Amino acid sequence: MNNFVYYNPTQLIFGKGQLSMLKEKAQQLGTTVLMVYGGGSIKRSGLYDKILALLSDAGCRVLELPGVEPNPRLSTVKKGIDICRQEGVDWILAVGGGSVIDASKAVAVGVPYEGDVWDFYSRKATPNGALPLGTVLTLAATGSEMNRGSVITNWDTQEKHGASTTFPTFSILDPENTFTVPRDQTIYGMSDILSHVFEQYFTHTTEIPLQTRFAESIMKTVIENAERVLANPEDYDARANILYCGTMALNGTLPVGVTTDWATHSIEHAVSAVYDIPHGGGLAIIFPKWMRYVYRENVSRFVRFATEVWNVDPTGKTDDEVALEGIAATEAFFARIGAPTRLADYQIGEEKLQVMAEKATPFGPIGNFKQLHSEDVAQILRMAL
Ligand code: NZQ
Ligand code: ZN
């Protein structure tokens, strides 16, 4: 096991009816709040009205930044920074999925920074200070509600990068607020959650039984609940379990003491920077191909994955056969829940494959399980066509 320091200050407020806690939280954070949201799902679900009522009870003056795009854009973030500066905003409330939260984090760290907020994403600077941020999560996927990651797209340069920004002060997660998530977004969310676990599970670090079993528990819980939530989108317990898995998959619990990978995320970010596809959809396509490309680097880890997560019976089989059966089971699962399986599902062909391979590796080779250069990325993308 590697040395580690673990720190996570986000207060997680989870469960039915927990939105009522917003009033008290708002009173702690200040009177002028910027409420950030997406394309209107919160208005259709009624959440918008409930939140405005609670903020009004708390005595808040509410400004709004609507229209955050899925794969949130730098231009929208800059609008938010301008509002905060002009209006003297005290804190930010993100209401939505990962995109809304990520954009809000970018606004939060952009306000006190004199330079261009993109500097944080292009690795020219690191944030030093942020406005406080609270979130009301409406979609199980990214874990952004309890980590300090933020992923922003600069559409002018077709670059999509993550940065370490700021932890939310609090996040309110009521599974009922995820009942209205459409079927495709539910599938993408579950693909993203599993992918976060994969990134941290496939490692060469040894003697990490607890981290390994934590990861396997999350994977099994998602797999067990996936078809249940798709059959009945208002199944409270299935939604609650997926939601909790989403947070635990990327709140810093899994990587402690472990050398993690994250190459597949860089590859997917390059694809969505060019084609603006849903993050979880891209991951469902690319991850199994990455697995096939790299599994020989540590076959025994893939054997464990196959036997523990997918119940592959190893009797009479070589390690290679067992490992490949586990990868095939992963592919079959994604296909069974209706996730995309090929880039062609998004009308992506060979044309910009080289461009994407370069964009995936702008700061040098990616990944730790196997270091990948742009030629490797191109091969993986070719397998995904
Ligand atoms: O915009 P609205 O109208 O709200 O609709 C959204 C959006 O169209 C809709 N939606 C969300 N909650 C809903 C709902 N529709 C009905 N009912 C609800 N309750 O779902 C659509 C997708 O939302 P989005 O926020 O884009 O999805 P997600 O949470 O998957 O976030 C994806 C973004 O997060 C980044 C991705 O790259 C992508 O940009 N990531 C962020 C990470 C982080 N900060 O730690 C890590 C991830 O690996 C990921 O890269
Ligand atoms: Zn992800």
C-alpha cells in the first residue's frame, strides 16, 4: 500500500425530504446566492420552486445562472464569474448533475482569481481560494458532489480538461430528485460510476485488500441495481443505492494508498471535446477496449475482477481465458442495460481519430496501469469504431 493523506470536508446530506436542510445551510453561508442550473429539468420537476421557497425563507437574495450545458462550457462559467463579481455574491448553489456542479466549482474558484479561469484547466495555475459552494444533486454519476474535481470544455479550442478546484461545503442528495432522470442519462450515469471504480481498481499496487473490496462492493451494488432502476425509475431503494455508489466511487475513498489509472477518462474527454457526446456513453464504449488493450500488464488483477465481480468460474481455464471472460461480461453488461457499445453509435468514424488521440495526451503519456502514448490511444479508439 502507498502512503496517503485523506481529507474530505463535504457534508453529505442524504435521503428523502432532506432538502428541508437547505434553509439552515443557506443561513450559514450568506444572503446573496447565485443559483446555477441546467437546461430546465429542475423547473419541470418542481425542484426549482421548492428551492426558491426555501431560499426565500432563509432571507436570501437569489441571482440565477441558468442554461449550463451537459459538458459545461467555459463561456457559461465566465458569465457566472461576472455575475458574482458585479452582484457581490456570497455563495453558490448548484442544482443539477455533474455539469452544473462542475460549472459552479469553476465559477467559485474563478471569482477571486485575477487571471483567466481556464488557466486552472490548462495547468497554468492552481486555485487559491473559492466562494463557498453548496449542491443539490439530481443525477447519480460523477461524484462531483463530494470531490473537488471540475471538468470544463473550452469549445473555441475543442479542449476538455479537469482541474482540482474546490469541495462543496454541503451536498443534498434526495434519491427522489433522481426519479425524473431519463433512461439514457440513468444508463450513462451508471456507466460513469462503474468507470470511476475501474480507473481506481486496475492497479499494480499490492496489499490493498480493503480498497479492493470497497471497489468490488460498489461495482456489485451498481450491477445488482441497474436493471431494477431501469425497470422502475421510481424505485426509491434502487435509486438510493445507485446514488450512494456514485458518491462513494469518486469521493476519495477508493484511491487511498493506490496508484490509480485515469487514462480512459482522458480518452473520453478528448472524444467529447471534439464530438460533444455524453461522458458516460463514451466511457461505456471505450472502457472494455482499454481493458482488452492493457489486461496483460497484470492478468491476475483481471482474473480477480472476473471471478469476484462477474462470478466467472475459473475451473479448467487459463488466466488469460478467465480475464477475457471478465472483460466480455463487462461488455455484455453495458449492452444489456442499453449503453452504446461503438463510436459508430454516435456517428463517429475514423476522420478525427488522430486528432482525438493527440488531444487525449496533451500533457504527455496517460495512465499508470499501462502508460499510453497517442499511438496507443489511436489503437484503442480504432478498436472502438
Ligand atoms: O440540464 P438539465 O435540464 O438539468 O438536464 C440534465 C442534462 O440534460 C439532465 N438531468 C439531470 N438531472 C435530471 C435531469 N433530467 C431529468 N431529471 C433530473 N433529475 O441530465 C442531462 C445530463 O446532465 P449532466 O450534468 O451533464 O450529467 P452528469 O452528471 O453525467 O455530468 C457529466 C459531466 O461531468 C463531468 C463529465 O465529463 C461531464 O462534463 N465529470 C465530472 C467529474 C467530476 N467533477 O468529478 C468526474 C467525471 O468523470 C466526469 O468527467
Ligand atoms: Zn467519469
